[in-house]
Amino acid sequence: MTFRADAEFDNTRATRGGGGRGRGVPIAAGGGIGTLVIVGLFLLLGGNPADLDQILGSDQGNQVGPADPGAQTEEGFEHCQTAEDGNKYDDCRVMYTASSVDRVWTEQLPQQAGIDYTQPGVVIFEGSAQSGCGVASAATGPFYCPGDQSAYFDVSFFQDLRKFGADNAPLTQMYIVAHEIGHHIQQLEGTLGLSNYNEPGADSNAVKIELQADCYAGIWAHHADKGQRAELETITQEQAQDAINAARAVGDDNIQRRSGGDVRPEQWTHGSSEQRAQAFLRGYTDGTMATCDYLERGVYNS
């Protein structure tokens, strides 16, 4: 996937995060495969690190420190100047993708849901970062924090995607950015809080919220290469398949198998591989929020 050579980008769209001196997000040890799987699923895409104490049923979450706005800076993106930089560098790609997602939702959210779009924060960090949901480490993976309405990305996570069977392709990375900002759309809709990781399961609200975020990522891809202001070259079928494969790779059943356990739908918080792939495909094919109405609210204009 490539950015158009004539596309213009703002290299102040993202901030650098880091300097977190807390102990980071606590990962349970010795809690059994069920606990490890739930924690892994929770953190992989969209989980709130501050809620880990609810997941683990302990006070471990109290180790998570408060946000430190002073730990963020707009410096450090001097190498992100042109579209080609977005095609070359992972951090530039994350930032430029966020700009593309902003454009799509600025147009689509008022039209389809009657809600004005406000940009989320985008924080790119290395090692650790302090968020409104606590201190996150590289092991946390990308996540959206409703506490400060910001999405956090340690780009080293992209290299780890292969562990789950996904290629580290450009549109794979873009899908992850669009998924996290999809949670911001849910925050603006007032539905993100319906997700309850204490009540997992194949039919749970947690799964519905995650599938909807996958579908919203598909909506971005549907519109991202269209119009005079489009930032992306035309998405090919092969490139779209990269994003679909990434969604499939991070399905609950796939992660449970790769963690050495049995497939247990009653523990699902994100949906199966097939559900996640189909959710992205629904949004990508149709481009409307109505097709992503996993919560069955019936409030969309399309």
C-alpha cells in the first residue's frame, strides 16, 4: 500500500510518547492459560491497560501510574516530510494513516451518524509511555485510551505480527491504526463503555465492540483511496487481503491455539478469526456504518 505522491501530510499530527518510569502494565504469571489468553487478547487490540485489575480479579492494576502529559512531545518526526517517507518509515506511516482516517471520518461520521468528528490524540512511543489509562509498555500492543481519547502505538509491535501469522505489510499496519481510531468513533458515539471484559463470550458486547472497530477500519479503507483529496493509491485486491489476513490472525481462536490452549468461545473478547476478517470485509465492501451495526442500534443514516 502506498501514499499518493501528491498527498500532503502534517508531521505534527502525532506526538512522541515515552519516559514512563512506572512498572508498566502488569502481566499475570502463573495464572493458568485462561488468564494469560484473556490478558493477551485484552491488550492486543483496543484493551484499556487501566482495566487489567478487573480482568485479573486482583489489585495488580494498581501498579499502573497516572498520565504525564509532559512526557509527550511533537518533536522527533523531522524525517516525515513527504509521502515517500510514509511509505518508507513505520512511524511516518502510522501518523499519515491517522491523517487519512481523520479525513474519512470528518466526512463520513456527520453524514452517516449525525455526529461531528473530533481528532483523537496519536502517540507513537518506544519502550513505554504514560497514558490517561496508565503506563503502557511495548508488550501492551496498540491500544486506545478513552481517558485521554488517544491511540497509542509502539511500532515494534508490527514486527511481532508475524508471531500471530500476519505479514507486516503496509495495509496491515494501516488497518491497526484505523481499528484503534475506530474505538475513538465508538467513544464519540457513546458506546465504547458498553464493552465489559468481565463478561466475555462469543456473543458478548466486548466482541461486538471489537468487531465493529474492525468494520470501521474497513470503512476507512473503502473511502481512503477515493476522491480528489485521497491520500492513498488505489487499494489492490492483494493489499486488501493483507488487512483481512491481519484481522484473521488476531482472532481469539487463533491466539488461543497459538498460546497452547483449547479454543474456548466463552472466553472470547475480540471475536474469532473468521468473524474479524468478515467484519473488516463488510466495512470495506459497503463503506457504511449501518453495515457495522453489531450493537443493533439502528441509528445510522445509511
